[in-house]
Amino acid sequence: MTPDELVPAIPMPCAHVLPDGRVGTINPAMAALFGEAIRGRHYITAFRQPALIDRIEAALAEGTRQEGRYSGRQAGQDTTHVATISPIGSNGRPGGCLVFLEDMTHLEEAGERRSEFVANVSHELRTPLTAISGFIETLRGPARDDPEARARFLDIMERETRRMNRLVDDLLSLARVEDVERMRPPEEVDVAELLSGAVRGLHPQAERRSVTLALSGCDLPARAPGDPDQLTQVFTNLVENAIKYGREGGRVDISLERLDDAQLLKGPGLKITVADDGEGIDERHLGRLTERFYRVDSHRSRGMGGTGLGLAIVKHIVNRHRGRLRIESKAGQGSTFSVFLPLD
């Protein structure tokens, strides 16, 4: 099989560099990266990256397989490819080399996300641990015989310990959700009953902030494929956030609506809406609210016991149910969180 026959059949970006250094046959994947215009040009002007050019030069000169990296940009994003350059020929006659590019961008991004995640978790745990360590040292020293200070410090230590427990619980919950995200729940549940139960469980918390919870649309059953525990977690998280970050003495409207043709779902579905009348969220934050550990107001969120993982968990659960999450808010006009769940 000649390079002209072989190269187009290779799924990854591939080009045949002729013995004289010109680019011969390229496949569609390589054309998508560099354009059709590189065909017939010298590899130096075609690829224009010293690291890759050096490897091609070595492969042609030494007749040995070479490996390197190619960093580019595609669709507005940085990309990373591993380049493999394999000399070819027959009967002792050089035939140039084949240049293969394997896209490793997703692995690079995954590594960066893991590093960022570990750094964030370390930071979140370090703050309460530092506080607890400092209070223990104080209780053993200056506050040893001060009952009032001891009681105050123990209260703070208990609060910080609860915060760490919440963080660990959310991390475990996030891990469990990610493990099953590709598997859609097989059972059918009554979403109206789950939503009503979640709201009932949050009435005491709402009363402490004098917040009115208004629930509508749950008089009749609304059955859909779903995981009851995970959906309850979604509804609890959204309503609890509305209570915490909405207006004290305000109102939270929770509604369930049946849609014959939900545009976001391309078919029939359920729409669950949680709306508060609080101070709202600036539009520049909306696109990042479901990122892990992203907080609009870090100090306020931590003070209210937030871990920065709640909406990330909600997003993964909704994705598992093949649903959609939409967030609408403007500063000073409250926030509305909508979950769309398909009926089939």
C-alpha cells in the first residue's frame, strides 16, 4: 500500500513528508488542523514549530522513529498533540516519513483540573484546620483557666469541624455522582412527591430567616425517570440556596410545570423552578456558578456553611438525568434556577 492510499485511511491527523522535505498526501484530519494549502510546501513552512520541525529533520536524516510535541490552537482553544514521525521506504530507498499527531488536549486538561481540584480542597481544609490548631494551642496556654474563652473557642472549633464534615460529605457525593453520570436512572419516580418532601424538610430553616416558601404544581403526580435520592438532593440544594442567599423575610417560589414540548429537551418534560426575591447575581458570574468551589461571595458563602460544591453536584445530577439546568439572575432582581427533566 502506497502512502497515497494509506494516509487518507488513518483517523488521526497524518501527513506524508517526501524525501525532499515537501509535504505530500495529507488526510482530512491534518487538513483541518493546517489547511489544504500545506500540501506541496516544505515541512518547515508548513508546520512552523521548531520542536516538530527538528523531529521531522532527524527522522529524515537518521531514518529513525522520532517523537515530539506540537502545541497549537483550534476553535479558540489551546491544543496539545503528541507527534510521532516514522520513516518509510522500500528496497533500501528512502520514502520520506509519515507524521502522526495524536490529540492529548483532553488529558492535559484533565491533569490541570485534578491539580486545581487538589489545590482547592487543600485550601478549603487548611483554613478550618489552622483555626482549630490555633484554638487548641490557646486552650492549652493562655485560656487554660478562662471558662468564658474556653466555651467561645469550643463553639468555634465545633463550627469549623462541622464545616469540614460538610466539605467531606460533598466531596464524596460529587465522586458518587460522577461515577454513575453516564448511566441514566432506570426507575420511574414521582417528581411532585420528591419536590414536596424536600420543601417540607426545609420549612424550619426558612422560618429561622422568616422566609416564605410557596410551592405550586405538586397537587398531581408527575412521574419521570429518575434517582429519588439524587433528585431530592437537587431540589434541597436549590431551595436551601434560595433561603440562604435570598432576602431575609423574603419569599421563595417553587413550582412544578408539565411541558408537552420542552425546547431544551426536544420533547415532553418537567420544569422545576426555584425563584427568590433576593439581591440577585451579577451576570458575569452566571456562567461559572456550577464550577467546583466557585463562589460569588466567598466570605458570605463560608459564613453560611457553603462548600462551593453544591451547584457542581446539581449540574452532574441533572446531566445524569439527561436534563438541563438554567440560571437567570440580575443584580437587585432575585435569581431563578430551573431544572428541566425529560419524561422519556
